[in-house]
Amino acid sequence: MKRIIDRIRKVREERGITGLETAIVLIAFVVVAAVFAFVVLSTGLFSSERSKETVYAGLSKTRGSMEITGGVIADTDGLKISTLTFDLTLAAGGDQVNLNPTDASNRTVISYQDAINHFNDVKYAAVAITGNSDQLMEQGELFEITIDVATDLSTVTLAANQTFTLEVKPPSGSYMVIQRTTPASVVTSVLNLN
């Protein structure tokens, strides 16, 4: 009988050790699962944060967009175009745009290009038609932009049947491309380049 009792005690002692080992293994699984879950959640939060930043960056690029209102008006001397004039306003939901041509650090830049010439920074004049008289285009304001081709682009000869491109690049946001072709005759003093 004593033998049977000794055997039962050994079995019970082994069961106790086995239960302790099982508990340690379960705790290890829980810890590993918790660490894995933390890594997965952190990665998910990081990627969603990056997605949000991408969306906001895209929105900031499109918010500064402008649009041309009306046509591009060209004044001629009878042989070639001497000035180009067009009106700009902000697109719906657009952020304000600095049109001060004398501001060296944060201003809108206009580029000119045709088949022969390319100018990265064309001189221009900006006059507020509606709104306040500052050089900051805000919602609801309309600005007239004038480029003196004869003086500021002296090497350019915009005559009949020539295509040219103007790129209006604000300090932030998307830029606007204006491409026009001069008519077959530039003898009239004012042309509307639609």
C-alpha cells in the first residue's frame, strides 16, 4: 500500500511541475502575441499617418491653383505683339497667392517659352481689379497681369502664326499653363488670343 501512495505522490509532483511548465509556456505565448500585436498596430498607425500626410500634401498642392478669367489680350504695333494681358482669379477653395513681382522670397514666377526662346523669370505687373489693393490674391479677387514683351522679352518676336506658352507658378500649389497661338494677321492694334 505504501508503494501505491508513493507512486501517487510522484505522479502528483510531476503533474504540478507539468502545470507550472504549461503556465510558463502560455505566459510566453501571450507576451509574444502582445509584442506582435503592438508591432502590427504600430505599423498600421504609421502607414495610416503617412497616407494622411500624402493626402494633405496633395490638397496643399491643389489649393493654390489659379484660373484665367477671360482671354489673353495682345497689344500689337502692327507687326508684332508688344504686350500680353490676362486676368487671374483663385479657383474654388484655393489658397491665397502672392502676386507681388518685387517680393524676392515668396512670389509668383511667370515663365515664357516659344519655339526659339525660353525665359524662366519674366517681369510682370499685377494690378488688382477687384478686392483690396494689396498684391495678395485672395478668394473673390481678380488681378490683371501684364507682360511687356517689347521691353522685357526684347529677343522675342511674336508675329503671326506663332505658338507660345506662359507658365504661372505660385510659391505653393499647382502652376497654371497658358498656351496660345497668334492669329494669321497681327495688323490690328488689339487681339484676343482665345
